[in-house]
Amino acid sequence: MTHAVSETPPDVQSTSPQPDPLVLYGQAFASRLLLGTSRYPSPAVLQAAVRLAQPAMLTASLRRQNLGASDSAHNTFWNLLTELNVPVLPNTAGCHSPQEALTTAHMAREVFATPWIKLELIGDDYTLQPDTLRLVDVADRLIKDGFKVLPYCTDDLVLCQRLVDVGCQAVMPWAAPIGTGKGPLNPYALRTLRERLDVPILVDAGLGVPSHACQVMEWGLDGVLLNTAVALAQDPVGMAQAFAWATRAGRSAFLSGAMPEQHSAQPSTPVLGTPFWHHT
Amino acid sequence: MNSPSTRVFINAKPCTLACPATLADAVAWLGIQPPFAAAVNLQFVPKHLYAQTVLKNADAIDLIAPVTGG
């Protein structure tokens, strides 16, 4: 007996997802997930996680190489980056002064041959909170130098507005302090950013589990940047996949429009015609 | 008689280079392999200027290479 099987049923075809790229500085990315490359158990695990999650960009950094140090570690990482062929987003992690951040950005542009920079200017070592009072000026100078700046910032509305004012075409507010995995600590602030800003908003730092990513995407934020939540999972590869799914699920939910929340219960099954129901 | 020398710091380590020393000499001293970038006294120096960037005593040279990052 043979079965007639349609290769592409019409109803499935009609519901196939439309392209919904993340657009940063005019460049379209298929994924809304950005992935850090640090703290993985091994380069092989990082490689497998990247292949499964298919992130829009990979973050990387720069550090001193000392006399007598083996070249193997940094060569291994460089070769891995080259092989993965994912756009690199260098960061200025660890910079505490504007000059450190500016110089690191220029060094990163030469090493990685990219104008992209994740601008980190740390103001407090305990919380790794950005130096919000000096961040805008550094972003301004880098943009004037031709960089595509993605500033790591807090969820302060006025700070984000000022970053946009100087030319940042996206902002990256934290959900919680870096590496804490606490998830969005101030939903009101993040949702207000979405209401008030027209540029892409990428939630950077503090997400711990895929539901956090899904939640912020449901609020209409445009993407997430993860590192520790994936790298320190018991199975980083599986967690990378889970975050990729969660990010897509949250985005799809935002585009679909959630039902309005109601105070009282509403039966989903029609009441009319309910059997054994008699008026008294 | 000692030949003149330039005492600098390369990645925070003290180092003595023959005078006149350039940033290219400092790169050779460290033996760092590409890709890397350089700064002198917190100022970025592009690669094409290494040979003409003359170092002075107490200059702080940073030579940095790609690493993992978040």
C-alpha cells in the first residue's frame, strides 16, 4: 500500500516564518542572539555551542601577552574564530578610564579588522556597573572615529537616550550585573526603554536561564548577549541551543501580540449549550 | 664603556633596548606573533608606524593579542 504524501502541505507553507533580521547600523543579522566566547570548558565545547546556537556575533577581547608565554592559547582561539566565520564583536572589557577604552578600541579595530566595538567602561569593580557619567563622551568620540559602537550600559532611560543622541544606533543595557544570572532585575526600566527608544536594544549581561531571554524578547527588546549562562551550564552546548530557541520563541511571541491580561476567569470552552445545566 | 640604552616597560616588565630603540625593536624583543596591536603610553600606534616610533626612557609599551571575551 502506498501513501500519497504532499511534500509541502499548503497550510504549513502559508505559516512559514517571514524573515525578521536584527538590523544594527544598517547590517542585517539572521540571529538575535550574540554569544560570548569566555569561560567555556574547552575550545571544542565553545565551537560546538557556536555551531548549534548560530549567533549573530561572537564577542572577543584583547590582553597582554607576556615574554615566554606560550603562543598556543591565543593562536588556538584566533584559529577557532577564523574557522567559525561568525562576525566578531571585540570588547573593551576591563577598561576603567576613557583613554583606556579609546586605545583598546583602536587596537581591537586593527587586530580584528572590524569597526564594531562593544564599549565597556567600568565604573565599579564590585558590580561591574558601567561608568555612566563618562560613557557617553567615549561613545561620541568612537563614533566620530568611525566605529560602530554597541555600548554596554545600565537600563537608565536618560543615559540610553544620550547614547542615541551622540549616534549609537543600538544600546546594550544590562538585565543584572555581569555573570550573576539573576535575570531582569528591573522589568519596568527595560520595558520603558522599549517604549521610549526607536533603536535596537540588546540585553547584555545578567541573564541566567533561557526563560530570561524569552521574557525580555517578549517585551519587544531586540536581542540578547550571553556568555556565562551558556559557558557555565553543565552542558554548554545544550544550553546554547536552549537560549537560541528561547530567543526565537520570545521574538515570535512579541510579533504575534499577547492576549490582554484579565482579572477574572473566562471559560475557554463555550458556555452556551452546556449539558445538565438548568436554570433555577 | 657601556653603549647607550633605553629602559622601557613592555607589558609592565622592565626591559633595556639598545639606543635608539623603536617600537619595532620592542616587538622583536617580546617575540609576539601576529595578530597583535601596540600602544605606547596609552596611545595606540598603528603597525605601519612601529619602525618610526622612537622610544624614550620609561615609556610604557603594551602589546596585546586576541583572547576570549564576553
